Amino acid sequence: MKKFLSIIVALILSVSGAWATDISVGTSTGTFYKDGSTEITPSSSNQFANKWVATAAPALQITCGNNDMVINSSDATDTKFRLHTDTYTMTAPDGYIITGYSITGYATNGTSKINDTTVGTDDASATTVSNTNLSRYTISFTVSGTANPWMYIKSLTVTVEPIITSVAQFSNNKAYYVTTNDRGAWFVTNGGTAITSTAKAGFAPSTSDVKQQFAFLTYGTTGVYHLYSVSEKKFIAKDNGYSEGKSRTKLISELGDNVTLLTGTGDTRYPVVAALQDGAYQMGISNGYDPAVITFWNSLSDGGNKVQIHAVADFDPTEAMAILEAAYSTTVEVTYEVYDGETFIESKKVVQDKNSAVSVPASLLKNTWYYDYTPSGSIGTSNCTITVARTYKAGVVTTLSGLSNNKAYRLVTERGTFTTDNGALTNTCKTGSNYTVYNFAIVYYDGTDDAVDNGSYYLWSVQDGKFVAGSGTNLTETPTAITLNALTEPLFKFQCGLNYMNCNASEGGFFSGWSTTDGGNKVAIIEAADFDPAPVIAALTNLAPSVIANIKPFFDAAGSGLFQLKASVAEAYNATYTAALTTCSQSTYETLEGVVTNIDNFNLPETGKYYVMKNVSNGKYLNVKSASEIYADVDSPVPGSLIRRVVRAEKTYFETQGKEFGWCYSSGDPALLDNAGAGKYAHFSITNPGQIATAHCIGNGEGSYSGYLSSSYYAVNGSNRVIDSTATAAASQWIFEEVTSSTAINVTLKQVGNSYYATLCAPFAYTVSGATAYTLELNGNQLDMTEIGTVPAGTPVVLVGTTTENPKPETINATINIASNDYQGTSLTSTALTGIYIATDIDAANATSPKATNYFLGRKGGVVGFYQYDAAKLTLGANKAYLSIPLATSSSNGFKLVLADDDITAVAPINVQSSKANGQFYDLQGRKVKNPQKGQLYIHNGKTILY
């Protein structure tokens, strides 16, 4: 076995860096010297040295008194070492200490041994010596023996670590060992109350002993350090109880005193004093008044002051740093916990300035329109918890039984407070308003002024002295019963008719009816003042004025007209009605009110017939344009104005343009839905004789309705209010007119030359006046035009008209008249045109039939015809048609309408000659004639004949 001296130097992690160097002693890794100064060059003969210095840093040295390190090697890679009897010293370079070593050798005879003279190992037969947990600049050992006493060294390992020489080297993540030259190491007393020295405590210095480990902690960029006991998890502070004015130390849980790192001790081996500075005195280990205790002294060169500090272990500073952060940070973490009585609700942590005012986070302050939040506690210099008590506001009514006729209330939602400051029910949150909060009485009355279960609630504006009307917005002298719906929270919904009184957020305080529960109709009722209900009871006692105002118009108009009270119903209740004109109790009024609000008591549109709807507010007719656009914007009916009433399962649905009315909850909802039961059923509300308001059901659930169909129905205007809110609003009122053969339905034609053109497709049969209707039929590779008198339902045609006006207008109106008000469901199948009922995006190419091409009526080069569209698709308007023909027949230039004296002759590229030989009759302009007349010239089988 080869015998060699091996020195391995390993450095621990420090703040400024990390080093780890394995040094094998030899001529390639270090230099041997004879007599301490003469460099030795190894040769085949024995060489004698008394010093070795490592080439690589750190420059560890090994020395002996005589030249007793023997090198016998013929080259640098096969060096053998043996040590003669002598004392050998290993010395760490400046800035480092030796923290452990291990020597392994074997003797040439039984008398040789190795002794550790530094630590004190003495074994008569030892050939191996090791020590750890040291803190030494030098380590000495001896080789002894008699009779050829050589010790061959197999390995020599020395651990060298850096010592702290500046505060910049400290790390919060390391534990440090602090030792003096000759008075022991810092040590925590057994009681864990202070620090002393290992000498005083009777313990051996040991870097692995956690009681001898300390952290030097700093927070952020403060540059201030604090001493922390790793074992006790406490900070070290001065203890002023020591005699002679010289403080000793103590361990405390809070932040300790600052640590000052002083340099300039004059001893490179012990370069610093790490002290809790006490005026001119520094912390050190005493050898005088009370030997070996930690005291304070005023000399940097004292053996108990100057120390070695080096890292010995990793350290988790989390717990200690929390204390530093609390002390140095300008903020603290505050936990707000909300309780309702003993019940925990929720919490939130926030960062606030130290000693700042308590400020409950807004996210915890929920439902403040009926809850109060009261915090308790204060914010100091450390993290804390603030308890917040949640209680109902004073006067909050939590159950219906808590209401009293003798109290006035404030009605509050999350969007503001009810008021009638503008003459109608509104909300204080309305944009730009400066409304005063008004009080309301909620009077319960059953006709006897006793609170019994069959009574009703009435909402009364205290300041105005009027009832809130059934519409939920207007004020009136007439009592209108409302329904109060209690929610799970101490909140209520006020229901008038089908919908709830609701503050619409998008309208900034506008009051509307709404069929779902949201923040605008969840109302907190809060007691505000005493109230005398006598005026309300008086108004409820004799309701004759209300009969005259609200019931009489229906009885006066009773008859056979649409949405008029049936004459038979008026006759049945005439006696009750006549008496009520003079004196009327609440129960009688409610009976008569039920008569005029029951839709079955009125004349309704017949099912299967067509009607048009005229809006009372603007006098215009309903006009269906697309699946998302239905307006009242035409002065006379158009094809998109015709609707039919359909009844399924005793519920009414409206059909128009081949689809059924849907509902509109928001601007993105479709106005029209496909047939086969996809529509939403309608609820009629009659507030004036002969007029109707209708609301469509959301999800077809009983009592679940959107707003009422209005003159701006489904107009996409950027907010959710696309329909009117109440049945009484003028925009919600409609007059139904039955469509007859004399009802003029207008169609607009556009001018080209002396003629006017349009395409048309309607879901009902009709005749045309003011224009001529033509169908286009595919006949081989040509298109034939045929004049048609009565156009069947669903048949697309081309309309051509003229005018004698001079100058000629850009457009003219043709009139179509419904052929029959019975539903027409058949249509021609041989037409080449494809019709649509509502505005639709049509691809330029036929997506459903790749071998077909789409052409659209238009003008090109001043010529009217069917042409391809340049873009990928064209939005074709409601009740229009387009040409879709096979590619084999199609023309890239389109199909023009060929004119002779402004009369249509054909559609190019029809071959007129070939078309005349097919047995059909044609006039001299090339138009096919189904019923030729005697005495007229026609083209028949390619020849001109007199018929």
C-alpha cells in the first residue's frame, strides 16, 4: 500500500462566498522546505524537510522543529512521506481557523505513536488521531517511539473555515459559534436566562452544541444586528442588575439590544469584538471580579473581549425575523374578524401603519343598508386581531309580523333608498339627483282595520299623502294592493302585479318591474318615525272614486271590440258595479278589479288569424326586422308587421315571420325563436279598454316575466333596459288591428330607369297592386319568368312597378293585400328564388349546396339583375329573396333583367328562341303567358301566331 501525506481543506459557507478545496500534500500541490526556507526538489534519494505550504489558498502550513518530514520519491506522483519523532504544528492562514482534523498512519515498530498535544489525546498505541468541533488557529501533534521510530502517514485531513471579520459576512440563515483565545466559548446557562462561558458552566467548547450557537440577525437594510440564542429562541439584552454598574446579559422574548461588531483588536487570530455595546464597555468573558462570566469591559485587546466567530450550522430565522419585522417595519398585519353574536362570519388580513386608526376593510362591510359594523380593539406596534360585531341597524324589520300600521319606514336597497321626491317612485342613487329620502307607510288592511290573514298591504308615501300605484312607480289616489315577499335575510320584495319593484342599476335609479331577485329589489325595511294610518284607512274605506277612475272606463267601453270587456260580463256585474259608483268597500273593489284584470273577460284575437299591432305611444306599427330587432317604427304595416296568436296548453304565443316571440332579459337575448314550441308564452295586462300590454315569460315559468313589449322592443342600446318596465307605461300599450283583404301592406321598390324593383317573400298569401309579381323557374339551363296574381305563402317573387310621377321618385310603394286571413302554409316548389323572412347573412357561395352559386338583386352598369356579391357574405333584409342556381347554369357576370321599352322580356342568359319551341305561349316581349287571349299575337313553338 502506498503511504502518503494527504491534507484536505474544506471551507464552510460564509456571507461573501463559499469555498471547498481538497489539498493533497505533495510537490504538485504544495512546496516542501528544508530548514524552513530552502525549497526541496524531490529526487530518488531521501529528502528531509521541516515545512510544507499549500500552493492553493487557503495556504495551510505544517511545520516541525527539525527536518523530520522525509520525502522519498522519484517523481511527483509517487511521493512517500514518513514522520520521525518530533512535534508537528498545523497552522491556519489569517482569516481562518481549524475546526477539525484526522490523522491515520502506521508504525514501523510497535513503539511509534501519535499524540494530540493541543487537545490532549494520549494513547500509547495510537496510530490514528482525530478531533472535531474545534476552533483553533493551530493544532499540534507529536510522533514518538524508540528503535527506528518512523510513522508512515496514510492520510491527513484538516477542516479549515473562515471567521467573521466584518458584519457584511453575517447571514440570517446561519448559526455561529463564538470563542475567545483562552476563556472558553459563549454558552447559554442551564436555566436559559442569560449567556455565560463554557469555562464558567463547566462544559467543553463544542461547535455542535446548540447552546453554543447564536444568530446575528438584521432586518432589511437597517444595518443593525441583534444577537439571538438558537437553543432558547430568545434575544440577548443587557442586564442592568449587575454590581459596579457593569451589566451582564439576559435572554428576552422581545427584541434585544443592538450588537456592535468592533474591529482593531490587534490580533489577526481574534480580529473582532462582538458586543452589546454599553457605553465605553464591550461584552466579554471576565477573568477578574467574577471569572468566566459574561460581563462588560473597556479594552478591545482583553482576552475575554476579542473573539473568533464562524458559521457552524444552517438556521431558520422565520420565528425570530417576525419579531424583528414587527419592531422595524412601519406597518403591522391586522386581521379583522366579523362576528354576528357568537357566530363567526368571515375575516380578512390587511397591512396598516403601526398605531393607525381601525379601518374595517370595505369587502367585509356587506349589506350595509341593514347591517351596522362595530369594531373593538386598537392597532399598536405588533400584529393584532380586531373583532367586528355585525348587528342589524336600529329599527330594521326582520319579519312581516314586525310591521306596524302605526310606523313609517325607510325602504333601502344596496343601490339606494326609495323616495318620491320627483313625484314618482325613484331611488336616491339616480345619477345627477339630489333627492331627499322620503318615508313610507306599509299599511295592512282587510276592510275591518284588523290585522287578519286575508288582508292586503298598501304602500303609502308619507310626504305626498298618496298610494304607490300598481305599476310600482306612479303615485295615485287609488289604493293598489301589493304583495310582500319575505326573504331568508331580513329583506323583502315588493311585488306589484307580475314583477317586483326594482331599482335598475343600469338606469341609475330608474324604477322598473323585474321578475328575478337582485340587489335592486331586495329591500330592507327600517323604522323611521311614528305614523297615523287614519288617512290611509279612510281612503281604503270607500273606494267609489277608485271605481270611477279605474273600473268605469271598462264597463263604459264594454262591447265586441278587441280587448274590450265582453258585454255579457259587464251585464253580469252591472248591479255590483252600479252600486259601487256611490259606495264601495275594499272587498267589492277587489271583486270589480278582478273582473277588469281577468283576460278571459275580454274579447281576444282569434287564433290562426293575422293582426298588426299599433303602439299607443308613438302611433307606429310593430316591425320585425331580424331575430334581435323588433321595433315600432313604420307608419303603416309592412310584411314584418303581421303576427298571429297561437294557443298551446291554454297559453298564448305570438308568431311572426315564421318564428315565435321570445323574451328579452338583456341585450344579447334573441327576440325571435324557432317554432315548434320554442317561443315564450305571453301574459296580457289590460290597463285601458281596447289596449293591451304583454310580457313574455322567462323560461316559461309561472310568474316569471321579462319587461313589457314596448315601442323600443329589443332595441340593442348598450344597456339591459331594452323593453319597458311596466304595463301602464305608454310605450307598453298596443292596439290590435285585424288584417283583412283591404289592409294595405306596403312594400318599397327601388328605381332603375323607368321601372322599380324589389324581391319579396312573405309567410302569408297575398295579391299585389302597384306592381307585378313574377316567379323565376329553372327550365334546363335557362330561367323563365312567370307573372303571378295571387302569391302563395312562402313564395319568393320579383316585384316590378312603374309610376307616372314626374320627376320620378327614388322609391315607390307597392301594396300587398292578404288573400285570406286563414293561415296559408303552402308555397311553390319550382321557383329558383330562395326567400327569407328576417334579416339574414347570406354567403356569396351557397354553403349548403357547394355546386350552387348565390346571386342578389342589384344594379350593375345601370342594369338591374341578379349579381354575385363581391364580399364573402351579404346581409339580406327581412322578407327578401335571392337567386341560387347550379354552377352549370350560372354566369360569372350574373343574370340581367332584359328590358324592351322598360318591360321585362327575360332573364339573361335565357335562350329566347329555344324557349319558344317548348309548346308554351309567350307575348312579343318574351314573357310566358298562362292564359292567352283571343285576337292577340303570341310566340308559340318558335313562331308568331294570332291566337
